[in-house]
Amino acid sequence: MADWDDLRVFLAVARAQSLSGAGRVLKLDPATVGRRVARLEAAMAARLFTKSPQGYALTDEGARLLSHAQGIETTVEAAHDAVAGPGSGIAGQIRVGAPDGCANYLLPQVVAAICAANPGLEVQIVALPRVFSLTRREADMVIAVSLPESGRLIAQKITDYRLHLAASEAYLAGAPALDGLADLRAHRMIGYIPDMIFDRELDYLGDLGVDGPPIASNSVSVQLNLIRQGAGVGVVHDFALPFAPGVRRVLAAEYALTRAFHLIRHADDRRVPRLERFARALVGGVRREVARLERLAEQA
């Protein structure tokens, strides 16, 4: 029979895919993590992981145990929250995954405000330009542009946001005229590396017929910094423009995009009050911050 403490170690290894990564999360040394995994495997009479150059991967038996262990984790967290009561604030560690534009220009302000109101809360923001795996618990919740297509997940729309073409004043001062979309052919375009666009909603330049921008990055933050340096014209989130003095929208009447952020969570997490409270605070904060920054961009 496995106890919860060993299952907690199992979950950490499954998520980190390494003993050292799990040890950092659990504040245990890797050797201790390895012994705990071995103890659990002995108790279960099954091998739960295989070790490869890429790290620790779940076996078929480990994969079957994973969903049960996650269910126990949810029950334990819900029990802790029930004992603490609603007046205790939000506490513990919560990991949020987000596209790097959202993570750079929205979440720092929002998370800082939530943490200021909840001193016992620890928040980790994972900003990576790719899709996160909630099944492996790479994050407790994810802000995404596209809705999930499978899995026991729940999705909540946070807010729409707008994007426009933009360029720096310095670039425009020495560049050819830019009076219509046809003029873009005479300009250097900045965008995503085509084979690294991880979400179809991020193919901003496709409608303009730009298949391979000459200057590209998989990060929208890098793209905006390239635009600030006068490297060319690119698509920018309106909420990012207040962070880029000297960059302004161009051809706003001819080209504008609207996308939406969604909060994606495990269906079981609705039973965990602290995650529910954090999700409400996160959604409200992101909505307010997008509206505030877009107003500033409109006024510039």
C-alpha cells in the first residue's frame, strides 16, 4: 500500500522528469527522491519509471498510477483548504503557464497585486512560447489563445485583446512610404519563425502573405525589442505598446486583429478552493490590465 508522501514524490518526478528537478520542488536531495521512488515501486510491485538520456519517463504502470495520484492530490488540497477556511486567503504554491507576451506585459502587475493581498501565496510564472501539458502538471493552470481539443479540462474566456502593425518612429523616418498594406512589400517584416509557431492563432502575418519574415523570433518580446531597435515592421499586442516608447501603430484602419485569452484548468481543480480563488483573482486582474493598457495605447 502506497502512502500519500510517496505518491507526492512520484508526482514530482513525473512532472519534472528528473530526480534533481523533483528534489528542487520538494526540497529533498536527489538520492532521497530516488529512494522514495524505489520504495513506492516496491510497495506497488511495479516499475513506474524508465530512465533515458532525456530523463525519467513513466512506464505504462506509472501512467496508470498518475491519474489516481493526481486525484488524491486534489482531495488532499481540498481538505487542507476546507480546514483553513475561506478567511485564510490564498496560500501555497501555484504555477501559471502563459504565452510570453502575456507573461511579460500582463502577469507581473496582476500577480504582484494578488501576492500583496495574500502573503502566504507563492506564484511561479512559466513563460514559454509553446503549449503546456496540464496532464503532467507543468502548470496548475494555463493562459492560452486556443481552446483545448481534448482532456478533462475546463476553459474560461478571460478577455479579448487587440493587435496592430507597429514600427518605431526612427525606422519610419528613414523607410519608404507606408500608406497602405501594399506598401508593406517595401518594408522589412518582423514576426514568428514559421516552423516554431505553436498555435495557429499566432500566425499573424499569414493573412498578409508574409510566409517567412526576414527577421524572426519565437518570442513576441524579442520581436517587440527588434521593432524598438528599428529593425522593421511587425504585429504587436496593443497591451505591450505602453512598454515600448517610440513605437507606434501603423495602418491601424487597414489591419487589426482580435484574439482572446482563455484560462485552462483541470476539471478536478474546481474542488480546490484556493485554486478557485486564485483563478477568479487572475481572470479579473488580467481583464482589468488589458483594458487599462489598451486605453493607454489608444491615447498614444
